[in-house]
Amino acid sequence: MKTSILSPGRDENAVQTAAALLKQGEVVGMPTETVYGLAANALDGRAVAKIFRAKGRPQDNPLIVHIADFDQIFDLCPAVPPQAAALAAAFWPGPLTMIVPKGDRIPQEVSCGLDTVGIRLPAHPLARALIRAAGVPLAAPSANTSGRPSTTTAEHVLRDMDGKIAAILDGGACGVGVESTVVSLAGDTPRLLRPGGVTLEQLRAVLGTVEVDRALYETIGADVQVSAPGMKYRHYAPKAPVTVVRGDPQRTAAYIRAHIGSATGVLCFDEYRDWFPTCTVACLGAQDDLAAQARVVFDRLRAFDETSVAQIWAQCPPDEGLGLAVANRIKKAAGFRIIEV
């Protein structure tokens, strides 16, 4: 299979071409404001199965369904929780996924046997245009090989998926840069399952009490069934092992400088780029610019795979605001190998 790049800037029929492929049961790389997704008809189990094969994705890792208009959620879910309307009014279109009870139209390939499903209304105009042109909701996990850093450009997708999917719709670089926030509305109390572009503080401003799942802070056992992507398995990891050093940025930079060896990579804040002259350095952004860190974190992790580094040391922001999402991705890339200083 030859993977084609469809660029709306050069081809006015790019969205229609991508939609035609989706109608034929193919998989297409789709831009969103968070990361690129591998999109397939969410109502076609055979098409969805192609996503799992292309990614090498574990069969118990459920997918998120993308819609173009809020009312579509009622076609997919028999009982939409009352909090959903409040969240949609505050954050949709946008980087928020809601876990809600699943209706019969959602095949088991999407939900991986669960009675719930994640629903999202993306903000990227090309994503919504593609959903409307295809005429169906689209299941779309991140468009990377399973376990690797997520993709935030069409070029990233091509590196991982060339020859595995039919096409990639090029929508430029993603504006948010980390996957959507996932909040479960299926229990008695809303629960944050994955941090993202909508912060925990923002969720609590709308919902009041929001619990935080332990998957944000520790590795989940292989025998645990999870209800959202990104909660289990090795995620976001470059080829070289990563160790995270957390604490005051100057102290963490000093600790890393004291422990670096040969063939070492360092992921650091911009302020400390000159502290590691013998290392391969990738800058995460200024230590207080969380939005910049979110936009580049996956690109910087991916960049190490183009080098010969044998180990990577990483700074990361504190677990506050958007920093919770950035830190979560870096800690998961490290397999929760964390040193506190």
C-alpha cells in the first residue's frame, strides 16, 4: 500500500478524497488540534480493526470516537450523563473526551468489550470537515506506532505509518500538542483518566468534584481493564530509556549535569540549554511556558531517535494546570522512572 499525502492547500478535493477512502473502509491520518489521529469509520468493526493492525495496538486499549456536532452524541449513547452538556458548553469543540455509556451502534472493536465509549468533538476545522464529509463518526487514536511518541505533524505520521494506511490529510502542526483530556462520566463521581489540553482545574470549575485516577501517577498492571487510551502499557517512549528528574528547575538541571555520561540526551527547559555542552540537547520550552512545552514535547522526544544517544535525562514541569499533562507524558515515556530532588 502506498500512503498518499493529501494537502488542502494544494488540492481543493483533499477532504473529499480522504472521506471517500474512509467510506471504503480504509484508515486515514487525520489532523486534530491535539495530535494526529488514525481515523476509520467508527461504526465499521472491520475498518476499526485496521487501526489496531497499523499501530500494533493491544486489543484491550479502547478508542475515542470523534464527532462533528454535539447532537451526534445522542445517536451513539443511550443515556448521556447530565454533566456532558455542561462540559460541552464549556470545552467543545476542543481537547476534551468524555467517557459515557455506549450504545449498540458502537462496535466492540472500538470499546474493546467495555460498556462505555469515549466521545470527542475536535476543534480542528479539517477534522470536523472530514467527519461531515465521511458521514459517520470516526474512531481515531493517535497516529503513531503503539508505544512511541505521538504525532503532531503529517511528517511524523508518515514516518510511522508509511505503507500501513491509505492516506494522511495534512493539516499542519497541531496547536495543543498533547492528547485530549479524558474524563469519565460513567460513575457516581467524574474521574480524570488522562490529563490534556483541558486542565483538572478547569474541569473542577464546571463539575465541582473530580477524582483523579491513579494511572496518572503510576504504572497500571497488565491485568487491569482500562476505559480510556493512555492509561496502560508503555506510551510516548523514544528508543533510549528516559529518566525524569523532578523538583526546582535549577536543582534538577544541576542533578542531571552531575550525572550525565557519554552518549547522553537531555530534555530540558530553554533556560538550561547551555548547561550540557557534551550532550545531545532537546529544549522543551521556557520553564514557565506550559503551552509551548505541550506543543513540542512529542517532537522533542521523537528527535532523540534520530541520534545515537543511549540514555535520556529529562526535566518536566510541576503537576499544575497544563503542566499535569506535559509531566504525565514525560513520566510515561520514562516508564515512571522518576528521581525527586
